[in-house]
Amino acid sequence: MTNSLDGLMPFFAMDILKRAKALEAQGRTVCHLEVGEPGAPPAARVLEAVARALPEPQGYTNAKGLNALREGLEGYYERQHGVQIDPELIVATMGSSAGFILAFHTAFQTGARIAITRPGYPAYVNTLLGLGYGVAEIPVSAGNGWRLTGAEIATAHARQPFDGLLFASPANPTGASVSREQLADIVATCARLGVTLISDEIYHGLDYAGPSVSALELTRDAIIINSFSKYFSMTGWRLGWAIIPPDLMRAVECLQQNLFLSAPALSQIAAVAAFDCEDELQANIAAYARNREILLEGLPKAGFTKFAPADGAFYLYADVRE
Ligand SMILES: Cc1ncc(COP(=O)(O)O)c(C=O)c1O
């Protein structure tokens, strides 16, 4: 018997992480370059909030997430992006990874085609194919700083139409960020073609070329996916969030209730405190920026000359073929 997951690809970064951790368990020292994890720990107040909450029984939360968390996010969007969002349109997810599942299943019919960039985050294609969706890969190039354009979306769509676009800026693995004008071009192109935009904003805050623009600043039709993993240094806490257009929200809520019940309660309590830690978070960014400078200066000296300077995130995508 075959089933639909027969062709499911591993996420190789996680396979390599497993091997690296096994080596560490044997006492070996490993320099981890496999998965995108922040070098910094979570902020002190986050840890204190968890220590305070630990003795209390922690049950399921509201399926959408704690009110305090969603109101914290409401304030965060007002400060960071100058936009008002209704906390009722926010759902706390088990990392952004679970947010994708909610988004795909509510925005698209099974078998729909979703466009992604190539190169891009490898789990996108594996997840989409594994869940029964089709994938359209839109190549982005070094010549254009690995940035996706509206024209490239339109060309790919004319070749073979797709229903959705899953797009990250800053991007994994290239570190490429689009400007407000470039994002507006992407948003307008999606609207013109009737393509649902899923904006993966997980690397927002890790910006070296000016603050990232949220798709929410330009449209209320996009699904916004984000996470406490990267900017807030909370990968293992498995907590993210999604901001959902009103017409999809009830379906997202029902799916969350049935698939996940709620995101982890302790992580949600911790995350409420994370909005109050701007100084520590900015110090982390300054350290990443210094690391980036070291690479930009050192890589050419080491013979690696072909790379984009990484506008955001903590990746540097260098051509090593020579
Ligand atoms: C572009 C992108 N999206 C989503 C994720 C998933 O992150 P999480 O599930 O920890 O929020 C990652 C992880 O590296 C990523 O690089």
C-alpha cells in the first residue's frame, strides 16, 4: 500500500542536527551551522516569567492563544509597523511551522499550487508536497540580490498559474530583504492575479538595511506568519503567531482547536514578557550585525567573493563552487 506521504522528503538540516547532537552526546564539540538558531538566549524577563508561572497548573489556553499574548502582539504591531490589528484575528501557533499548516488548509483546496522562491526555505517545498499541494518554484538570482519581483511572479503565473505565494523577507537562505516599494509591487501583483499571499515575516527585527515592512502595512488580504523563534531567541519554545484575514479566521480557529488545541501555555506566558525586553533584543541584533561585518570583511580574504551582503536574518549565502 502506498500513501500520500511516501515521497515526503526529510528536512536535511534537522537530520544533520540529530547527528550533531549525537556527536555532542559522545563528548565531541560541534560548531553548529545547520539550523537557523539565534546565538543569544531568551531575554532575562522571559525566563523570570516562566519561573514565576512554573508552580501553577498550566492547562490548554484559548485555542487562539492567551488574550495577554494577542494584546501584546497588538501593541507590538502598533509600535513596530504603525498598524492596528484586532487581537481576534491573531492565533498563537506552535512555531511558524504550525502556522503554515493552518494557512495552507484554510486558504487553499487540496491540490492547489503555491509558489515559492528558489532558493528558499527547504521545508516549504517538503511541507507543501507532503500535505498534498502543488509547488511552483520561481527562481530568484544573485544579479538581483536574490529579491523576488512582481514581474517574476507574473511571468511564472503566465507560464503555469498558481493560487498562492509563500514569500519571506528577510529570506532564508539568502538574507535578502525587499524594500517597501518592492513589497508593494509583490502585493499588488498578487492582488491583480488573484493569488493569496502568505507573508513569512519570521526574520523581521533581524534587519541590517532598515526595518522590515510587514505586508500588513500594505494589505489586509495577506496571511501573516511570524514566530518567537528568531528575533526573540525562542526556537525550542515552539511558539509563533499568524494574523489572519477576517473571512478565514473562524476556519483557522476550528483547525487549531482540532489539530493542536492550543499553543504551549508556558511558552505563551513567557512570550508576553518578551515585548518588554527591547534593550536586550537590540543588543543581540548589534552582536549579529558585528558578526555580519566580520563575514563581509573576512570571506573575500578567504577567497569567497560571490555573495550577497545579507540584508537581514543570520545567513550569508555564498557561492562556494570555485
Ligand atoms: C523562513 C523560515 N520560516 C519558518 C521557519 C520555521 O520556524 P519556527 O517553526 O521555529 O517558527 C524557519 C526556520 O528556520 C525559517 O527559516
